[in-house]
Amino acid sequence: MAKNIIILNGSPRPKGNTSALTAEFKKGAEEVGNKVTEFQLSRMKINGCIGCWGGGKDSEHPCSQRDDMEKIYPLYKEADVVVLASPLYYWFISGFLKNAFDRLFAIAESDPNCRNPKKESVLIMAAEGAGFEESEHWYDHLEKHIGWRSLGKILCGYVTQPGDTDGKKELQEAYALGNSIQ
């Protein structure tokens, strides 16, 4: 059965290494009939969470803030799989991805117990080096805490400039992971 997949791409470079990995993932996922929507978060106006606890009261506008998250919320609610994609910045995900993910809490606020909707997920990252441990730690604990199920991680190290992923095995792994989702 086809799945709805959203990619939250936190890279500021739409033609960078993170985007090369998400493109292969998307290609693989679409080839088996999944619907994939990718959001280039750096090209969107997304404010940081203000911790107001004002979300979840209006299903059409889940958050008290009005910005481009309103484009993401409806597809997030329907998504079976959420892909968190980011370059590695100071051993963690980018601010673009962190802002957007924090703002998804408005959907959890729709539940009387502030539970996040159950999803499957994927982590895709590219980095100049290979120190993904802190990001993996965050992702693994996030999954456990909110009750999501990870389908896998694609962690591509030693890529700096756009095109550095060319010929890397992680491109094939990203395609295969996307292609395995059915």
C-alpha cells in the first residue's frame, strides 16, 4: 500500500549534498508508488516555537503563529513517514530543521495528552566529517520518546561541497531505503 511521505529538508543549499541524498530517497520511494513531498525549510518563513501552549485549538491553524508551517501541517498530519534531513552543523541538525520540528508540537497539542501522532521516520544527514553521534543520540531518543519507529538512517560523511556525494555508497543506500517503503 502506498504511503504518504514528507521530507523536512533543513539544508540551506537546495543543490547540496543533503538534497542529493533526499533526491535519491525520493526517487526510490516514488518508484514503488509512494507520494513524497519535500519541504526546503530554508526557503520558507518558519518562526521558532514561542512556547505559548496555544496550539491544537484550531485544526485548520494548529499553531498560534501564522507562517509557512501552515503548508506543512496538513501534509504532516496525513504522513505515514517523516524524513528528517539535515547537514551536520556543530554535531547537530540545522536550525532550519530544529525550528520546524519544534513547531510540530502544535499538532501534539491537539491530543488531550499532548501525544504526537504515530509515524515512521528516517534520518538523512551529510557532513564534512563523520561525527554523527550527537545527532543520532537525539534522533534515537526522540523516536523512543514520541513513539515513532525508525526505518533507517543515511549518514554520509566527508562531503563538503555540492557534488561531493557523487559516487558515494550513501546515494545508493538512500535510494534503496526509499524503495523499500511500501
